[in-house]
Amino acid sequence: MRKLLDRREFVKKSLASGMAVGLLGGVSMQSLFAQNAALKLGLVTYQWGKDMTLPELIAACEKTGYGAVELRTEHAHGVEVNLSKKERNEVKKRFRDSPVTCLGYGSNYEYHSPDPAVLKRNIEGTKEYIKLCKDIGATGIKVKPNTLPEGVPREKTIAQIASSFNEVGKFAKNHGQLVRVEVHGRITQELPVMKEIFDQVTEKNVVICWNSNDTDLKEPGLEANFNMVKQWIGDTTHCRAFSETDYPFQDLFRLLNGANYQGWILLEAHSNPADKIAAMQKEKQLFDQMVSKL
């Protein structure tokens, strides 16, 4: 129980820090009230925002009522580690002057490789982007497990992934950042496997980013699988477009609400509509309808 309370307290402090940044940017009380709701809608640049420049992305979120964004790697926003100190400050200022929160960076770093050189590159790359997240005023980095390699004992890879999370977690803690672990990958997206990994995670700023996978619904069912890992769930949840899947989002929102979740629901749509603004507005309406039923 103490571990659960410590982890949630760290996440709450991180959220409070992000709110302080928003206050410095002159955000209206109405916007702050909306962002302080239990479930808040944001965007992952995955598909719908991948071709938007940073000003276009912020403007789109402002227009459609999305309160936060996770910047996925190698997208048109151009927020990468090659930015100078001045350019990083400019990114920070853009978000500070907007009601849109920069949650951080959605990386592809993973830690399952049996090759020590590959593992080291992923760990060191993660640390560089953690520095970037701090510099742009964000609160964390998204990473992932991606598989359990064949020919390697399962227990060895699970221990290696957990150890890597602990290493980058300690580094991130020194920079005031969360490490958000996306429930992702062949085998590793299974919730029992995520539990095996997190049973060995000791750093309280390493948290789970729920990813709304079909495997969440496998026996013994969504609620039991959610409860299996809920003590580690952080402040971000990825969702496909509500209109494009039959995933039981209303049930998920009920579970999150019941677990006192104080974070973001981030739209990670897989489609490519011509009118991104209209599509975002449609999903916002569906989100608001589900939240109103809680």
C-alpha cells in the first residue's frame, strides 16, 4: 500500500508542477478548471498531428478543446534533441503561453534486446530525451517494452526490462520527470507480463501508460486485468478514436474514475481523415458524452 501511495503522490506532484507552468502562462480560470477535471482529453501526434508544425498543433488543440499533447518522435513538430538551448526555451514558451500542456515526448525506446550495445543505446537515448523534456517544460517521457525475444529465458528479459526502467527512472527523477511505460508489444502488452515487469520496478516515477489494447479484454476480463496493474497506472492513457473501435471505453473510464485517476486521456487515432479539426471535434464530443455519464 505504501508503494502505491508513494507512486500516486509523485504523479500528483508532477501534475501540480505542470499546472504551475500553466499559471505562469496566464491560462484562464475556466481553462484551469477544465484541466483539473478527473478525466481530461489530449492528443498524441501519432497520426492526426504528425504533419502539423508546432504552432499548427497547438492551434488545433486550442480550437478543439484538447488540453494536452504528447509529442511523438520524428514528426513535423520538430521537437528533438538536436534543438539548441534557445530553441528549447522557445518551445517551452509556446506552451507556457497556451492553455495546451506539453506532457512530454513519445519515444520508441525499448529495453528487451539481448545485445548489450543495443540496450545501452536505448538507455542512453532515453536519458537525452529526458533532458529535452525538462528543458521544454514537460513532465515525462513515454517508453515501451516491445517483446520477449525468442531464445532468451523469459525471466532474464523481464528482469532486464525492469532494471532498465529503474535506471532511466532514477535519471528522470533527478530531472523532475516521469517515465511512462506504454503497454505495448508482442507478448509484453499482456497485462500479466506487465505486472511481472512492474513487480521488479522500484522507482516510483516509473508508471504505466494504459494503451487500450484488445488484449486488455482477454480472460479474466477488463476489470480484473485493470485491477492487476492499477497501482502503477500514471497520468496518461492512450485511446484509439472512440468512433473507430468497439473497445469498451465507457467501462474503462468508469474504472479510471473509480481508481481516482487524475490524468489525461490521449487520443491516438490510427486513421488519416482529410479534415483533422472536424475529426478532433467529433471525438471530443464523444469523450464529453462518456465523461458526463460517470
